[in-house]
Amino acid sequence: MSFNPTRARRSAFAVAAAGLLLTTAACGSSNDASGSSGDANAKVTMTLWTNSTTGPGVQFFKDAATAFHTQHPNVTIKVQSVQNEDYDGKLQTALQAGKGSAPDIMFQRGGGKMLAMVQAGQLGELTLSGDASSNISTGAQSIFQADGKTYGVPLSITPEGIWYSTDLFKKAGLTGTPTTIADLTSDAAKLQAAGTPLAVGGKDGWPAAHWYYMFAVRDCSQDALNKAASSAQFADPCFLQAGKDLGTFVATKPFEKDAFNTAAQGSAASTAGLLANHKVAGELMGAWEPGVVGDLTPDKKPLADLGYFPFPSTVDGKGDATAMMEGADGYSCSAWAPQQCNEFLNFLATADQESKYATAFSAIPANKAAQGSVTDAASKAALEAANNAKYSVLFLDTLFGSNIGNALNTAVVNFMSGQSSDPQSIVDAVNNASTKG
Amino acid sequence: MSETPQVTSALASSLDTTTVGGGADAVSPPAAVAGRPPRARASRRERLEITLLSGPAIVVFVAFVILPVIAAFYYGFYRWKGYGPPSDFIGLHNYRVILTDPEFHRAVLHNVEIAGLSLLIQGPLAILLALLLNREMRGRSIIRVLVFVPWVVSEVIAGTGLSLMLPVNGAINALLTNLHVFGHVEVQWLGPHLGLWTLMAILTWKYLGFAVILLMAGLQNIPEELYEAASIDGASYWQMQRNITLPLLGPTIRIWAFLSIIGALQLFDLPWIVWGEFNLDRDGVSTMATYMAHYGPRTGLYGYGNAVAVVLFVISLIVALLYQRFVLRRDISGSVTDGGRR
């Protein structure tokens, strides 16, 4: 094949520098410089694109825009909500069209996709306020950094783990939550026997892939994950081991019937809907789960008996047993946005705004000073696990960007659903992903 | 998706020519009656009329069919994630990867299977239904509605409904279980063994109405006198259908088959929605279009996706041209070969 692999590797390296992993549970440096220069009094109108379409979510941004307008009467912000599944495509088109079409402020997930926007010169560099940079963990900040520069402000973090119904666990005769894969396997068998198994929304791909990600986080050392992200290659044998461990677990048939024709969210028949209606006992998800499940309960209220436990540890795993996988939801400024955009994002990152955001979205705020607003037991447990993590890893598909991420997700689905029986196929899929241009 | 327009392209070009030919014919007689030198005046009016009538169609055709096809060719030569202008020129690399990818081969095979099975299943069924519905009979309007409604329902709505009914835990198995005839039913309708046949059942249900409409329109054009003459000669009902209806319905059947083949080659929405992106290949219902969406925009590989679109376009074009050359030639000979030249 004639293409040049160094290019793929170089951009993967930038991803590593950018979104990658690994915060040592930590405090950030106080880098105080609020970005305001030039004529701050000229009348400015900015557009904001959010992927939230629900009442409280949109209302949060409208309120924030009004509050900011009160502080800065010359700045008006127009909130526009774009359906989540349409969001990436519409944003990409608008950014391609550039000035005039691109939103000034936009929802941002970070990782490989953000890196592509940075490399195309479509995002504006940001300066975090002292409050934001000291109160938001460096791990969450790093998701929105590329080459040491900041391009987004995190509003919430989404630590991963198993969200379960405490009632159904009790009914199946389980007393505690599992801490090893062996425990999880025997618990899953009891849950299956009780008619309320664990669930996975295989139809959407990524929920199944998250199982592999978590096995990789447990089986691979921090160093091996770093190297994989910078080289875009699964070179360390731990990635094959993660596939083998996943295969052993899946062979015990822990999941619901016909899991690969079940979607993850959105209807009563989805895994979140099944959990909300006590038809399945739990699933592996990020911390958006309480909100998603709450929307699908019969009375549209949060699931009362929702619990959380972190992913159990594997035998001889090289990864730290406390290591966390997570993502973050944040906001960026386009390259054409006025300077007030930066100020507005710092305003959103204040503890006051982030706790309002957390309430509106049932999310865990990124700003530590706002984390007291997390009240439900499951989210609290997830937050505690995230704060105790020795280091954390970005969701692998976000980290690698959609190119390698999609190849990885496809390979994991094929492996878990039995189309391919060899865990090596997952490793090969990642290593060969860059052949397609 | 950029592949949809070329159905129109083949039809549009033949229709365009037909319109132009008809227009010219209609203009000539008055010119001759007027007694002046007919050539100059007629040709100026002719040209004006040709421009006015075909201009808008040509503009739309170029802007929304030709230019996108050229753009797809262009982007297909790049490694491009869709951010910023494409800059990493990789020549024919994408085409080499596509043509050697076993997953793409399977997708093409599924397209061929779907096209063939559609003709074999829907063709005879549609002819029988059209003949049936063409007769005066009790309950005819109900049957008509039942046949046509699925065709009118949007693919997305039908697909979403079916994707909730067909899984193992879905309504169809529950219904079969509740009949208490088969015991506890857990059929994997969407699984690798039944997938293709489930898809064929869905497609037949969905598109049979279209075939029946076309064929019923064709039946209207068969002169009643032929049947009268045949019945005077003592022909039976079935003899009449075989010796009058079927041969005279030929052109309609051939056009329907053409549309059906092109539709099968470009099939996207129903399998994508009912099975879901990650299940298509395993369950044997992936198509070239779903392959394109999966490895193009969904993977953020816009260069690669465009190259797949070009391959899909070329395959469809070749099939369309061969079909026109060898099957449709007789039916359209008057309009295409010498239209407008008289």
C-alpha cells in the first residue's frame, strides 16, 4: 500500500499529547490570566450550539446567556439546540463554511475529533480563568487540550462503571457488589438465573465496545495505554489479553437475550429502558446513565434504587484497580468567535453555573467546587470512584478519533456477537484501521 | 447520500430527449402551413423552445447530479477527515482498499442477491395482483389499500416499527407464542440465517405496491378490442392473459425491473434502521450504500466514503447502461435514437 504511515502516526501522537489520559488525581496549576483584551465594549452577538434538546438543558443555556448579558450588557448570546445525532454532521458543515456559518460557541467532546478541528484551524485557543484551572481536574482539562493549548472548557465529567438496580441484585441473592471479574461472572450468572440479567445495547456498537475498553484499562498498564494512543497501534500483549478476558466473560452468557439487536437508549425496549422498568439488573455506562434511565422510568422520575460500582479488577491485570475511564462534555469557541467567547466559557465554568448545569443535566460537574450539587447516591458513588482513581483514561473511541474508534467498535461487536472468535481480530482491526483513507 | 441521483439521471436523460423530440415535431406543421421559408424561422423558435423547456432541467441536473459526481471523484483521491480542505493526495489507494476488502465484496454480493430475489419474488406477485385488481370484484378497494399503504409509509417509520417488532423479544415472536400453536417462539428473524429472507419479506411488503401501480397503469393501455376479438375467437381467460396481456405489458414490466434493480443496488434505509450499523455485515444484509455510510461519514473518513460512492455510482451506471442497451432498447428506440432529428 502506498500511503505514508508516519502521517497517521504523527496525528495520533498529537492526540496523545492532547486528549490523553492520565491525570494523577490532581490539582491543576494556577495559571491566572483571564483573556480580555481589545475593545471590550463593542456590541457583540454570539451564537451557541448545544446538543441538548430537553427543557431543562436548553433552559440552562438561555438562563446562562441572560445572566452573562446582565454582567456584560454589550454581549448577546443566541442559543440554538441541535439534535444530538445530527450535531456532528451539522457542526462539521458549518465549520467548513467558516466565518458567518460556524457557531461562535459549540458543544465539544474533545479527543480525536476536536484535534481534527484544531488541525483545520477551526477552533480558537482559550485561556482558563484561575478559578477554572484550579478547580477542574487536570485530567478533565487535558481532554480539551492539543499540543499543550486549551481549546475547550469541560462542564461535566462522565466516569464509567456498572449502574444497577439494588432491588434486583438483592432479589437475585447478591449481598455486596463484585470487586473482581470472577465475582462479577458468578453474580451475572445468578442475575441471569433470576431472569434479570446484565444488559448491553449491542445494536449501537459503542455500549458493547465499552466492555472491551474497561478490560483494556484493567489489563494494560498506564504506560501501555499511553503508547497505544501515541502510536495508534495495539502493540502491547495486554490488548490481546483484554480480548481474551472479554471472550471468557462473554462465553458465560451474562447478557440479555438478543443483545445485539437491542439499542442502548431512547425507548422502553432499549437497555436503559429495560433497566428503568426493572427488566434487566444493570449495565456498563458513563455517568449520563442516571439521567437517561430517569427519563424512561414509568413516572419519568429518577430510578429510586439505582446503584453504581466501578468496573471490577482482572486477574494479573497490569492496570491500576482504581483507574477510571471517563469522558467529558465541554464547550469550545470557533476560530472566528469574538474574544468575549472565552470570557463566557470561563463564566460557564464557575462553580455557580456548573452546579446549575449539573442539576439541569443530572450530570457530574467538572468544577470541584460545584460537585456538592451531586445528590443522587449512584452519581455520588461514581464521583467518589473518579476522585479516588489513580489515573483516568478517555473513552478509547473518543481518544483515538472516529477513524480508529469505529474500527475498534466494529471489531469488538463482531467478536462479542460471535462473528469472529479470535480476540486477535480486535487488535488487528486497530492496527489496520489507518489503511482506509 | 450522493448515490441517489443517478436513478433519475438515466430516466431524466431519456425523458429529456423525448420532450425535445416531441416539442420539435409539434412546432413544424404550422411553419410549413405559413408558406414562408420554413427552415430559419422554425429553427430559431425551435432553439428557443428547446432552451426554455430543457434549460431548468439541465441546470438542476448539472448542479445536483453531475457536479456532486465530479466532486466525489475528486475527494476520493484524498485521505480526508472532512475538516479543512483535503490536502493528503493518495491517488488510487482508496480504490485499491475498497476493491480488495472482503467486507465490500460481501456487500456487493448482498446487493446482487437482493436485486435477483426482488425480481423473482415481486415480479410474479405483482403481475398476479395487478391482474386481480384489474377485475371488478368484491373487496377490491380494500386489497388495493392494503397493497399500496406500505409503499406510502416512510422507510424510516416502517423501519423503526419493524426494528421494535422483529427482535427475539419483540412483538412478532410474542404474537406467535400467544397463538399457542408453535409453543414458545424465539425465532431470530434478524440473525445471520434468516436475515436476508426477513429483508426480502420487508422489501416485498414495502415495494410491491409500487410494482402493482405501474403494472395496473400498463394494463389500462391495452386496447379492449383485443380481448373482445380473442373472446369471439373462443380464447379462455388464461389464454388471453398469456397471449395478450403479458406481451403487451412487456415494456411496463421491463421498466419496473429496471427501477427495481437500481433500487436494490442503492438500498440503504431499511437495513440500516432495522438491523443497525454494526449488525449488517454479520447478518448478511449489508449493502454497498450501508458500507459507504459506515466507513465514510460514520467513521469520519470522507475521502474513503467518496471513493465508495464513486464505485457504487460506476456499478449502477454500468448496470443501467447494459440494461438500456440489451433490454430496454426496443421500448425506447423511437424516442432516443432519432428523436428531434426529423
